[in-house]
Amino acid sequence: MTTARVIPESDLIEKVVYINRVAKVVKGGRRFSFGAIVVVGDGKGNVGCAHGKANEVPEAISKGTERAKRMMSKYTVVDGTLPHEVVGRYGASKVYLRPAGKGTGVIAGGAVRAVLEACGVENVLSKAIGSTNPHNLVRATLDGLSKLASRERYLAKLGKTED
């Protein structure tokens, strides 16, 4: 279902949500590797996320960024907010997303905020329930965004037309 989109590189918003350091104990001591969760969006409803792993932080971020660009999908954003309330779930995380009036801003925690800002949502209220693991929160937010339906899509589902 994911289709390739041609988006100029300069227009993309890249956000590093979380960097994890993992230590492997070897004969000579500890060997560190890094994992980075990266969110990439164009601010117009397209957003993708990915996890990049490498022995250096910049390399992990660039791997995550490249993978996130390939994973980008289109989501419904109406006048800088969401068309309706929605709940996204992934693992033990649950994210409530609620539309807000102009001037409210993005009321969200770090992982959820990164996804919503990269997507182009300017006014929204959110609450994370359950696990606050950044991996799960990012995926739960994307799940919630994927459940959004525009007015046209909802009416088409009902078999009606715009009056």
C-alpha cells in the first residue's frame, strides 16, 4: 500500500526521537553500538519513521533517516489539525489524539510531538497512556494517524456524496 513519493530533500523535516546506547562486553572491554529512532516528514501530511543501528551515532541517524524516507506514508491533516479524535495503539502504548483550535499548538510529549510536527499538524491535544517507550509511542502515533478519515472518505464509505 505504500507508494513512492518524490519529495525534494530540502523540504523534509528530520527529527531524532531517541538514541539508545548498547554495550557488548568483549574480551578487551566494552564495545558500544547505537540505535536511533528517526522521524522524517514534509509538513504536509507525509511522514515516516525508522530505526537505524550502527557503531557510531551519526551513522545510525543517517541509516534511520534513509529508511524513514522509504517508509513515508500520507495521512489526513485538515487546516493544521486532525479531522476527528482517534486512539492509536501499538504494543503496551496507547496515544489519544484530539483536534484543537487555532493557536493551541502541539500539546504532546517528545516522541508523539516529533511525529505530529513532521506530519504538519500544528494544533492538537494528545495523551500517552501505558508504556512510554519511544519506539512504541512513535508507532502508536502513526497507527492513530492511519485511522483518520477525511470527510470525503467517510461519506464515500457510507455511499453518499457531498451536499
